[in-house]
Amino acid sequence: MGKKTSSAKDKDPVSAGYAWKNDPDSTLPQKGEGVVALDVFAPSVHQNGHLKSLLEEMLENLIECVNASCGIIRLLSPHGQSLQLISSAGLPATLLEAENALDSSCEACNKAFNVRGIYSANLRACKTPQDCHYAGYQFHSLISATIERHTAPKKPFGFLTLFFSETQGPFERTSKTVLAFSRLLGSVIEHNRSLREDKRADLIAERHAIANEIHDSLAQSLVYTRMRTSLLLEAIRSRNELMVTKYAHDIDESLENSQKTVRELITDFRCSMDPSGLLHALQNLIAQFCNRNEIKLEYINRVSNLELPLEYEMQVYHIVQEALANIATHSEATHARLIAEFSGNNYVFTIEDNGSGGCAFVPAEGHYGMIIMRERAQRINGEITVESSKGFGTRVKLTFPEPGSNWRAANG
């Protein structure tokens, strides 16, 4: 998967000259301590989601590879009743317009969009040239291959078709290339659709999380405030000044708590993640830390390719952010470092400093301390460990398992 090859290292040059006594111990928590290994999740091969432009680029490369004149990729509609042209390369504009209709009764052409596996036809020997879109374009032959689903081979995605203006080279070699390419297309299309489903699920999960947070905090405060308002009105009607004062104070206190809760919810759900991913976001976070503090921060990345679901990236980012904020505020350190590594099917992020130690992660406005950090770790089935003693600095270590394909079920 790439991420298990560990040699990538990014170091802030200003931190050179300080020698850490040793690397953090990467021993993982024992079974039962909150870490459970899950199935491997295949990494993304195309994160942009621009499927059409990607297929066009791949199609152009294939055409050049087998010396074809042009090509098209057709995918079955969601209901499976019709073929839709999704990508093309090299087709004349008039032919492309006809392709969008696909109303030809040409025997050879229709077979190209119906025969499973690999199919080849000599267009110059076509028995129904009057019905063929390609008759007037000097095409000599075509090759078509089924774009298969790996998860459901009997339900193909569609067809890849190439047109040749000259006699093809050795058919066996060309057909093997086209077949291999059609399998690759199937993998790309399947993965793209899987990503779209994952994004939908991420959005739904995020909305559920926001709704739960509002219900568990703000909604209850508002219900309490309404109840106290009713009691306040009754006390006013009965001219009970003592109870009026009490209920007014209760309402004021509840509104103050609600205001604080809203601020915390906004801070918590205002995602500061970089669209380019976690590693890029950490680079920006480190740059901000160095600009705002005189502490020399070293970044060691031993994970060559980090692929995590959005929920995981957000939780890791905020945990690292909180740990660095604590170093800046409380540690009195001159040097700190962040180490990202992958070991034994687990990710390990270590944030440590050479400060005064004895750190308690005191909660402050805008920072929620160790309790929130542990809650974030639990959301990704991980855990936080802290080593801190006076005069020896503080080390915070986040450990969590590699997310498997069933990561949503594992995390509710």
C-alpha cells in the first residue's frame, strides 16, 4: 500500500543542532487497551473524482500504444437499459454527435457493444454500410472489450471500443493490451464510485454527529431555560420577589452556558482540514507553529502515503493541534518534534517537547485539554498516552489502527 515503506523524513532546518536522546518507544498498547486491528483499506488511486477527464487521458494513452485512430468508452446507465458515451478521444465532431445517439442498426457496431470479453470486426466487410456511422470515415476495423466489475463480473460497467484506419498489428498482442486496459478501467471506475459512496456516507455521518452534539448540549439547555422562564412568569404574577430573582439568575446562567456551548460547537465543527489531505495540513500547522513561537519544531514523517477517511484525518489533525497548542502555552520548551509512523497495522503520532514537564493539559478558552483529546482518539478506535515528568519534558502519543473497509461500522 506504500505507507508501510518508512524512510520519508521532513525536517525543519532551524531545529538542526538539537540532539534528542532517543526515539519514542513505538511499542503498541496490548490487546484490550482500546486498539483493534481492522481489515486493510485499499488506497485511493485517483482522489480528484474527475472521472471523465481521467478516462480521456487513459484512452489517449491506449490509442497511442496500439496505434489506433480513435476510441470511445460507453457506460451502462444506472438502470442498465442503455449505453451512454462517457469519454472519447480522436473522434471527428460529426461522428461524436452520431455516437451520442447510438441508433445504428449496423451488425458489426452493435456486436461491439454487446459481446462480452474481446471482440474484433472488419468494418470494410460490413454487410449494412448504409446503417453504419463509421462507413464514411475510412475505418478499417474495430476492437471492443467489456469493462468488467471486479465485485460483480456478470454486471459490466460498459464497453471500450477502438477504431483503426489501417490494418492492425498482431491481433493477439493488441487484444491482450486492450483487455488489460479494460480491466484497469474497470478498477478505476469501481474505485471512483466507491469514493462517491464514501463521501456521501461521510456527509451523512457528519450531519448525524452535529445533530447529536446539538441535542446533547444546546437543546437541553434551551429546554431548561424555557422551563425556568415559565416559572419566572408565574413568580412575577404572584409577586414572589425571591423566586423572581432566583429564576432570573437561573435563566441568565443557562444562557451563558448555552453561549459557551455554541462557541465550542462552532470551534469543534469548523473544519480547518486542508483539502489536500492530512499530511499537507500538518505541514501548514507546523509552519504556523514556527511562525508564532520561538520553539524549534522538527517534523519526521515515516509514512510515505497516508490514506485515511475524512473523520480520521480531522480527529488526528485536531489532536496534534491541541498537543502543539499545549506545548506553546505551558511547556517552556526550546525544542519539540512531531513524528508520524506506521507500525504493526497501527498509526502512531508522537508529539514531544524538551520543556519543564509535569504537563497537565489545563483546559483554557478555545482549548479543551486531555479529555477532549481522548474522546477524539476513541472516535477512531485509538488511544492517547502521556509521559510527563518535571525537567524531562512531555510526550503525547496517539495510536490508532489502520481503518478497514468496515471502519464506519466499527465507529458507529
